[in-house]
Amino acid sequence: MSNSHLRFGLKNECFAAPVDKVLKILEYKEVTPVPKAPPFLKGVINWQGSLLPIIDLNLKLGFKETEILKETCILVLEFNLGGEKSVLGCVVDAVKAVINIDPDEIIASPSIGEKYRSDLILGMYPDRDMFIILLDFNKIFESDESLKISNNELNKNIIENPQ
């Protein structure tokens, strides 16, 4: 695993994802809603000729829905879901920078109450006067049956239930 991480913001907090999991950073664009989807699944977009599910990461982590602003973007991430490689788009408030994280300086995730589920956090990295929260995307999405939908099922659902 690379020490390079992409730092991004969600609700005035700093988070990071390993650069080797980030396939692309896209400007935010409108998504096509998927009927009967959970609230955090905003819909799908066409990305490289395939349907890409778009997740509001703020909602998924228990924050309020992302307010779409000029800095809002979509991180296209690759991770394991149910033992298979999966690609998702995650809406984030803003992308900040690529940083190098020394693995020896990562602090184990403390039990920090109900604001965050510590099992979804790989650790915390001290950066100047704050901490960057390192998320475990495999765990964030591993139990979501709603995301194990094939492109054919998404296409069928959208065609049968247009909005």
C-alpha cells in the first residue's frame, strides 16, 4: 500500500483515502436517481460507458446531506465489496491535497462516542493542529446489499421506473 493519501473534507472534518484506491476525481454532476434506493445512494452516472453508483459519503457516515457547492466533487473509488472489486463514486465536500502519511505515525482509532463508528476508521493521522481520519472504505460498504446491484439490474430498474 502506498503512503500517498488524498485528503478531502466532509462537514468541516478532514478525511483521507489511499491514492491507490482513487481512480478519478470528477466535478460534481447531476445523477440519475434510482427508485427505492437507500437515501445515501444518490443515483448513478455514466462513467466510461458504465453505470457508476454515486454515494453521498456525508449521509453514509451519518452527517447531513452534502450541500452541492463549487468545490463539491465525486471521488471514484475502487475497493472490495463482497469479495469482489467494486467501483463507486463518493460525493465529498471538497478535495484538499495529496499527502504522504507515515504509517508509524498513525494512531489507532479511539472510541469516540456516537459521532463516528470507530470500526469504520483505520486510524487517525496528526497533521499540524488537527487529525486526519483514515477511512476503511471496505468496511463502510461491505454490508450494503443495495450496492451489490449489477449494471443490468440498475438499467432495468431505471427503465421500468423512470423519474
